[in-house]
Amino acid sequence: MPQPVKTAARAAESKFRKKAEETKVETAGMMRWLLTYADMITLMLALFIILFAMSTISRVKFQQFANAVSGGFDNQWSVNQPPNGGVNGKESFNASSTVPAIQKDLQQYVESHRLQSQVQVHMDHRGLVITLLSDKSYYDSGSAELRPDTKKILDEVDSFFKKNDNLIRVEGNTDDVPIATEQFPSNWELSTARAVNVVRYLVEDDHLDPTRISAAGYGQYHPRTDNSSDEARQQNRRVDIVLLNANLSRAEKGQ
């Protein structure tokens, strides 16, 4: 073969090899770009899966988490929001469900015996409140001794309390007319004595569990209304028997 032909052939072969090498390098670069893109898509998919999982909340698990956090701050807010229809761990809240029925039955008793002017039943932030208006109906003026009518009401109230195991607090209250006797130097002593006598009767005569009940005397400092008239003062002279709600019951037990 003549020399010029050989040179031309070698030049063509060299050019072909160079082009092939350039094509190979370009193909490898494109593959690296695709791998980076695939990694990004995979990470985004994982992110969306995590976001979806976070948006689907288990009520039971969330309640357990809330209780754990609440307990760390000595808070009891979650007690009245149990999951699973009233069961929270080992603790049952069925007792609280009886309160509306007790309120209804007590109200019917008051109405059937025409005691509306002497006994009032209502709910507030403390729980179920049975108010005995103490103005000469259940106590003699300036006295803490229970009258027979008072004991009869307490016997009836006790039968309803035994359907429930929430704590009970008896709160004595007076009007703002001062008292200064040897037995009761002030309204503090009078209101406290009236509350204590109710507690003693419920425990000693009606056999209510003494660990459930306590007494408090507020004197004239927790009025329902002002003391501007005899009728208003009559509303303030009272004993409140409070079936505490579950939250307050737990707090008083120190749980």
C-alpha cells in the first residue's frame, strides 16, 4: 500500500477513536446526573411519607403523650378527656357519668317535696352543688345545730352520694351581719361549725366514707349576691354540699 494511503487510513482511525472516547465520556457524565436526580426524588418521596404519617394521629397515642407531658408539670387537665369512651390506662371514669343522673334525681326530689325555697341543685366549676339555705329552715339563728328537717334532707342526699365515689366538700357561708358570742366569736366560726356538723352527721349517722368528705368555712366572704337586703342576705346564709368533679377530686387527693 502506498504511504499516503496508509497515512490517511491511520488518521481516519485516530479520529474515530477520539470521537468514540468523547462519546463515552459524555455518556458517563449523563449517568452521574441521573443518579443525583434519582437521589433527590427518593429523598422527596421519603419526606412526603413522613409528613403523611405525621398528619395521621392516633387518639390513644396522643392522649398517652399528653398525659405524660401533663404529669411532668403536675397538671390534671387531661383527666376529664379519656379516650376509648371513658377508659384511660388503669383508671375508670364511670363514676363521673353518674353525676347528671344524680342531679336529675335530686331535682325531682326537691320539686316533689316542694323544697325549692330551701334546697337548690345546680352545676358549676366545682361540680354538683346542693345548697341548703340555712335561714331558720335548717338552723336556728346564730346556731350550728342541725334541725330534724336538715337531717331528713341529708339522709336523702347521702343515698345519692353513695352512687358515686367522687370527693365531697361541705362549705359553710354566712351573711355580713357580724356575730360575737362566746361560742362563735365571728362568722368564721359559725360557718365552719355548720359545715362540720353536716360532715359529722353524714359520716356518723349516714355512714358516708369519711375519706371522701371535708369541711370548709368561708364566713361572709363567698357571697352569692350582695347583702343589700334581707332577701339577699338569706341567699348568702347557706351550706353548699359539693360533689366535686373528677378533676378537683384528683387534685384534692394529691394525685
